[in-house]
Amino acid sequence: MAFETFQQEYLQMPAVTRAYTTACVLTTAAVQLEVITPFQLYFNPDLIFKNYQVWRLVTNFLFFGPVGFNFLFNMIFLYRYCRMLEEGSFRGRTADFVFMFLFGGLLMTLFGMFVTLVFLGQAFTIMLVYIWSRRNPAVRMNFFGLLNFQAPFLPWVLMAFSLLLGNSVIVDLLGIAVGHVYYFLEDVFPRQLGGVRLLQTPSILVWVFDRDDDPAYTPLHEDAPGGYAWGAEPQEPRDEGEREGQPDDADG
């Protein structure tokens, strides 16, 4: 019964979210089983461009460290916000969603050459969180039942939490920076006077991903809680300014 429930939930995930989270889990499992080592996965420009180990351009986004709190924390946020974006503002626009992945990954790779980061998966997760939070500014959130704030503050709360754990905030700042670049070019600049949409999804992606609607999953609507509920109950909207049907988010 438990396996059937898991299988049903897995198959209901939208395609891009399912593919990316599966790749991350399988990569981590392969490292845990010592089939491969992190030294074969990390981002190294010399090995990529001089030794032609081009797979590192992808694998450095798939490994979040050994199984533990940090891995589970990142996977929860990756799964939830990737899915919320794909089933929310990118609903029916799989090609645009894939293009966002490629655009964000390219920018992080370029920046990664200058900040000496070896794994960029966490930064990519923060990028997804940032874009979702800016597109859902009215959602109220709760972090560990201790802190209440509006959704746009979530990336900064996560960065502060990472700092408290003794981690470097460079990864979080990179994710926030890349997320803001995408958000500005896609959501802000085209709406300004004389603005144009600079990020045009290539036709080949539209041909591959958007030829047919994908009926293979059940939507996790964007008006559902935007992240993992750390034991806090959602609150009722307190004013008419809330999006219709949008509950407060219990997130963390």
C-alpha cells in the first residue's frame, strides 16, 4: 500500500520536477553506494575545458552532499518550489520552464568560475525559491513556528539560517542574484515603458516540450502551501488584499 501511494505520488509529479529530483536522488545514492565519488562530479573549469569532462557542467547541480539533514533540507525545498513553479506560473509552459533551468544554470556556471564553488545545486534551489517568492508576494509564511513573514523574504531567511549553521552564504547569494536577474528580465523589464521581453524561449524547446499538454499529473496548485510545513498550521487570510483562495503558508 505504501509503495503504491508513493508510486502514485511520484507519477503525479510534473515532468521537469520529476526528472530533476530523480536525478538528484539517484546521484546521491550512487555516491552513498560508492559507485561514483564526488570528485567525479564537482565543477572544475580546467577539467571541463581542458580534459573535456563536460558532464561536470550538469553533475555539479545534482549532488547536495551525503545523506543527512542538509541533503533532506535541500531536497524538500527543491521538490516543493520546483513543483509549485511548474504547476503554477509555468503551468502549460514546459518549454519556458526548461529554458529558465538552462538560463539559470548557465549564469551560475559563469559566476561559479569566479567564486570557486564546486557544487551549485543549493544555489539553484535558492534561485527557484526566489522566483516563486517574488511571484507570490502576498503569501504569508512561518519558519519553524518562530518567525512570520511575507514570501519575498523567504530566500533571505534561508540565507540567515544557513549562516547560523556555519555555512558560507556565497551559495545563497549566488542563487538570489541569478533568480533576481531572471525575475527582472522576465517579469519586470518587459512591463516597463518601452520594455521588451529579452528572454525568448528557443523554438526547438517549444517544439520538444510544448507540442501537447501533459495530462500525466495532478496539479499541486500554487494556492496550496508553498513549502514543507514545519509543524505550523496555515492561518486564514486576514484581509481582502490576499489572493482569492490563497491560504497563509506554513513553510520552512
